[in-house]
Amino acid sequence: MNNTAPKLTNEQYEKNFADIHPAFTQNQAVTEANRCLYCFDSPCMKACPTHIDISTFIKKIATGNVKGSAKTILASNWIALTCAKACPVDVLCEGACVYNDRGEEPIKIGRLQRYAIDWYFEHGMPALFTPAPKNGKSVGVIGAGPSGLACAAELALLGYDVTIYEGKDVAGGLDTWGIAPYKMTYKDSLNEVKLVQSFGVTIKTGMWIGKNLTIAELEKKHDAIFIGVGLGKSPSLKIPGEDLKGVVDALDFIASVTPRKWSTVDVGHRVAVIGAGNTAIDAATEAKRLGAEQVTIVYRRGENDMSAYDFEYELAKNDGILFHFHTAPQRIIGNGTVEALECVKMRLRNPVAKGKQSLEPVPKSEFQIPVDMIIKAIGQDANENFLEQIGGMEFVDGNVAVNTETMRTANPKYFAGGDCINGGKEVVNAAADGKKAAHGIDTFIFNKR
Ligand SMILES: Cc1cc2nc3c(=O)[nH]c(=O)nc-3n(C[C@H](O)[C@H](O)[C@H](O)COP(=O)(O)OP(=O)(O)OC[C@H]3O[C@@H](n4cnc5c(N)ncnc54)[C@H](O)[C@@H]3O)c2cc1C
């Protein structure tokens, strides 16, 4: 990079990346728990993809039974700490809370869940669940992200021998490498990995299936296989200059921030982020909090078309991120290293037509944004190269097709869940899929249906 932002002190970094939803004290938790109306039909529970019995865990906090509360939560969701800290609760459980209908603040379900699960990890993960006796069957799980971990935990408790194969050196998937460090820490994710290991699950890291172990070798070892490989890299921008130094993939940039080794992370003085989804917002706010003076999001459509959640957009605006809407990148300019992003204004090709319209460049509207770093955040491609190595699979829009009751793929030995089947949703969806797939596998292996 031509111009990196000056380094901050460790204290400044820690302040900038401090928890955006700090932990409740005991008094705060009990007071908030006592606000819960314990609705007979629990709309919050229905809104949660893992269907945690929310009113019961909250009731247990209100009566001082925090261990019991943690047990209620974990019985439904093995990735409960990440979900407590990083779930988009506004559009899930808290969004469904009946207090919203009265124009009052919903119950802070995420923070209460965090209170119980923080307690559980701070108290050394007391044993709450006993694995069933070994049933002599073995399952291989590809990927140690939330879907793979959830599937493995559930299977281990059902009595299976479970091995997770993870290509990276550290397990946890995007919970470890992707989620913004002001929402949750790297250590939180590793605690969840330890919980899954405590049920007897073996995790082999540095093991890329298809590279370090072939599909045929994997199939020989196991009675069934769960695919939890998530998605792949960001697609190419397909514009000149993309190979210049200073152009980075959002996921690589974010992964360099999550371990909180501040001295090792460089950020440009002026940064442009291309894209307007949640990953783009995370990359932009992280760049700003690392000390970039100016961070601009460039998006070819309008504000209302952004796929980022409203609260993520608000966070970015509060961090001082600039937005160029109806703007498409055309060319990256630089001599070996990025110096500017040339953009063009965009407009609807047919402004009166309904639905998502195609766009066209506005003639003679080109302009340049001087930058030292460009972060590409235009989504992730499917892990096609890998998935195609497994025979007999079917795909819908590039995602692995599954039976949504059992999570079984068209190849009967394989089950799948998480981002590789939904194209990229939330951790809670991956956690729910993994657990459901474990029961699908159990039914398949013991021919229960
Ligand atoms: C930048 C970013 C921020 C996000 N922030 C949030 C958030 O705040 N809240 C939220 O709820 N969701 C968030 N998400 C979404 C969430 O992280 C994902 O939905 C979730 O992690 C998907 O879980 P998964 O198990 O399907 O895949 P992943 O978490 O991607 O895990 C897949 C794992 O499989 C491994 N793998 C892949 N191929 C192989 C192979 N061939 N052999 C062995 N291992 C392999 C990978 O290394 C990886 O560890 C975010 C996503 C991104 C990209």
C-alpha cells in the first residue's frame, strides 16, 4: 500500500473493537428477565431457527438458575454464544417480541442468552449432557464451522464416533474468522469448539478434504458424511487493475482482524469497499476502527436495495462511513499499487418498470475516488470445485440441494447444511441445519423411517 493509516495504540484498538452489546450484570439480567411476559405462544421461540425455549431460559435467569438456563439454551443450539452475540436479533427473536406491538422495547433476548452462556463458559463448562453409549457407527463432518460443529455435537450425544475434517489450522469457520470482533471474540468461537470436543468429537485441522484426504478415503472411513463447507472466495470484479497491490478480498481482510493481533494488520489511509451487504459493512467499519481516515462504500444500486440489515447500515453511518449509491467501479488506477478507483454513476434502464431493474451507466459521469486500499465485498462464490468432486449431488442456484426434513443430499451417503445449502445466511441457520442433519443421519443409519 502506498499510504497506510498510522498505527493506533493497543488501548485505542481495544476501545474501538470493544463489545457493542456489553454483558449484563446479574442485577441487569434479573431485572430484564423479570420483564418477560412468558407468552403462552412464545413468538420469539418460533422466530428462532433453532427454536430455543426462550421464555423458559429467561424464567430460569429470573429465579437465579443460570446453569439450568444454559442447559435449556444449549439443548436447542450448540452455537448459542455466537448466536447470542452476533444474531440479527432485531429481525429474529427480539423482532417477534410482543413488546414491539405495544411500542415498547423488546426483551433483550440476545443479551440474556449471552448472560447464561457466558456464565457457563466462565464456570468451566459444567457437564450438562451425557453422551449415549457408543453405537458403533462413524460419521465424518467436512468443515468445522457452526453447521459442522452443531451436527458433530448432536451426533456425539447420540452415540456416534464423529470426526470433523477442517482445512484451516483453527476450527470455528466464519465464527472464528468472519464475525466482527466488536460483536464477539475469537476466544468465544474457540470456547464453542471446546464444548463440541468435550462430547468426544475429534477435530482434525489442516485437513482439506479433496486435497489432504480424498473423497474415496473419507467414504471408506465413515457410515455417513455431513458437508458443512460454507462458501468460497469473493468473485472477481472483472475490471482492470484488480491485481494491483492494495486490492484485497473482504474475507481475507476481516480474517486478519479477528485474532486481535493489532500490530500485524495494515489498513489504507483512504479505503473504498465495493458492495453493500453485511460483509461490506463489516469490512468498512473494521477499516475505520483500525484507523483509516476515510472509508467509502461504493454500490451500484440505491440505499433501499442494500442487502445489509438496517442496524448494520446505522452502525456504518455512525462510524462515519461514506456511501456512494448508484455508483459502479469501472477501473482501478495505480502504478503497481492502488491509487484511485474510477467509478461511473448508474441509473435504471427503465425507471417506470416494476421489480429489480437492470442498470446502465450514466454517460460522461465518470469520477475518481483517490484510495490506498480497495476491499472487494461482492459476496462469495459456492465451493463448486470441491462439491463437484462428490458424485451424485444436485444443486439449486449453485447451492447443494437437500431434503429439508432430513438434510440429505441426492447422494444418499451425504447430508449438508449451512451456507453451502442456503447461499449465505446466518450462524443460527447453520446451527439449526447441523442439528437437523444429525437426526437425518441417525434415521438413515438405523433405518428408522
Ligand atoms: C464477514 C462475515 C460476517 C458475518 N457476520 C455474521 C454475523 O454477525 N451474524 C451471523 O449470524 N452471521 C454472520 N455471518 C454469516 C455466518 O458466519 C455464516 O452463515 C456461517 O458461518 C455459516 O456456517 P457454515 O458452517 O455453513 O460455514 P463456515 O462458517 O463458512 O464454515 C465452513 C468451514 O468449512 C471449512 N472447509 C471448507 N471446505 C473444506 C474442505 N474441502 N475440507 C475441509 N474443510 C473445509 C472452512 O475452512 C470453514 O472452516 C457472517 C459472514 C461473513 C462472511
